[in-house]
Amino acid sequence: VINLGISIPDFGPPLLFKQRLQELLALHVSFSEYDCYADSRGLYALRNAITNRYFKKYGIALNAEKEILITHGAVEAIWLTVFSTTNPGDEVLIPDPSYMIYESIVKACGRIAIKIPTYAENGFVLSPNDLKKAITKRSKLLLLDSPVNPTGVVYSKILLQEIIQVVSAAELYIMHDEVFDDFTYKGDFTPLIQFDSYKEKIIMVNSFSKRFGMTGWRIGWLVACSQLTEQILKVHTFTHLAMNHMVQRALADVVNSESIENEIHANKNKIHHQALECIRDLNKIFGFHFLNLDIQAGMYIFPEIKSLCKKFIPHADSKKDRSTAVAKFLLEKFKIAVVPGSAFGQQGVDYIRISIATSYEKLQETVYRLTQGLGLK
Ligand SMILES: Cc1ncc(COP(=O)(O)O)c(C=O)c1O
């Protein structure tokens, strides 16, 4: 099976990080500080390195002591956000489609997930008007990913400004999940925290999982104003205590190095190139249709598969979940694993998500199998 489903970049952690970790281990002869709990907020050196990155990249000055926490990946930061800013029974707004884990976290916390449809004809971008209509007295938080998983949408500064206007009128918290920020190919990526005037209600979540190809190391972070961070810290401390000490040290020492920036840049170019080739080739195959022959950001492509479903699995059309039927068909018939679009929300029911952060050979083999099996348009 060619696995293009799971979201694991195949490039692995940067060389410099691995070297630094090896040095630290080599120096470690007996009991050391790294065998003890790190600061619950995260190692100061790492918090400082990350805040330096925000300053260098976007000119945003953050307080490394008070406005950032190191978390167990971005997922913990999302969980902390939902748990700390809302109460049971509160409504949490989620654009549809977006990262599938949001809805599960909201429900697991006993909050109510309100999905706001976004539409293919508008490029799957959340409309501030639709957002406004979805807000009720019980709404407390909007969960927004930009770049969006699975569509690759990047919210422009102007649109974010409009979204801020809507959420501020209702005094909602807003979380910006920016884990794919380093994989923006087109347009300018804007971190929401740039909107200083609404800073007290903005939470940013991010991680090393995608940028450093280290999903298994579980290191992420959360940025918020000092009062909010202080509250969130309590939840983090009581659930996780602290993150891996030595890994934080090694990351802190290398995270802003030029060599790592170059590695990220090379990985980004490779993924972008693969995405463009894959879109071009799949778009020629029967049943695959792309809204756009380009990709704005991220590690996935999101073709529409309505006609594929209609021709090869006509019985699935009457049922609601066409994307699951197509994912099953591709797996059984061609041994190609993808994620059904419906996993990201009802609006994804005619789409599948294909991960392109894999080897060029696997993608070529995928195109070959599908061309042979489905034929050209
Ligand atoms: C949008 C988005 N946010 C967060 C995550 C999870 O990140 P982490 O591995 O840092 O928990 C993912 C993983 O695919 C994702 O796509």
C-alpha cells in the first residue's frame, strides 16, 4: 500500500538538531539537570529562541517569560485553548472543512462544536458574514487554522482583520493554529497575534512536528497574553507537568540557525514542486478535479472526486459519504491510502486528501497506478 493518508513528513529532523542531541548525550555521564523536570512553562532558552523567531520573521515582540508555553505538540496547545477559555456547554466555532481533531477535542471537553460551512466556489475560505451568522450568546471561541489542513488556504491579512472585527464584536476568543506556516508557497502568511489591539483574546498554537519533520518528538508551543498564559499554565502543569528536558535544550541551541533555515527551505521547495506535479498529473486522470492547479500552502492536495464516485461506486452517491467510499475504492483497487474529505467536515464529502510530503517515487507510482486503472479524461 502506498500510504498518502497519514500526515507525517518523510524528511525527518534537521541534521544539526540530531548532532546537538548526540553531543548532549555524549556529555551526559551521570545524573544531570536533564534528568530532572524542566520548567513547566518550557525551557526558558527554547521559549526565548521561539520568541526571537517571531521577531525576526514578523517583527512581533513577545515576552519569553510570560507569553509562551512549550507544549506536547500543537494538539496539547489546542486542547489547553479549548479547556481554558470555555466552560462546559459553551459553543466553539469551527470552519468546515478544517483539521479534524478540533471537533473531537471540543466534544471531549463537553463543549458544543458549531461547524461553519466554507464553500469550494469561494476557495473554502471562511466568510466573515457566515461567521457572524453562526455566533450566538453561547459562542466563546473560534478555532481557525491558517494554512488550513486539508485545503491549504492561507488567510490574508485583510480577511483576518475582518474576522477579528466579527469576533471582537462578540468578545470571542480566537485560536490561530499555524503549524504549516513554514510551508506557505503563495501569498503572505500572517500570524494573528500581529493584531495587537485584540491580543488579550488571541491564542497561537504551533509546533516542530511539520517544520522539522519530527511528529514523534511531541514538542509544540502556545502563545497568548500573560494573563491568559498564566491561567493556561495551570492546566498544562496539572496535565503534563513539563516537556522532555534534553530535547528542549537541543532545540533551543539550534532552532534559529541558518543551516536549519536552509533545510526547511529545501524541504518546502521539494514539497511545493511535488504538489504542482501531482496536481498537474492527477488532473488529467478521469475523476480527479482540482479547483486550482496551484497550491497556496501545506502538505496536502485536495481533489474533488464526485464523478469518480458516480462512475465507479454509484451506490455510494445515495449515501452521504462519497469520500469514504472513494477512499475505500482506491485502497482496495489500487492499494493507495488517502483520507476521506468528510473526516474534515461535511463540506469535504466530495473530496479526498492526499499527502504529498512523501517521496517523489511514491507519488509517481500513484499517478501510474491511477492512470492505468482509471484512464485519462
Ligand atoms: C492543522 C494542524 N494542527 C495541529 C496538528 C498537530 O500537530 P502536533 O503534531 O504538533 O500535535 C496537525 C497535524 O496534522 C495539523 O494538521
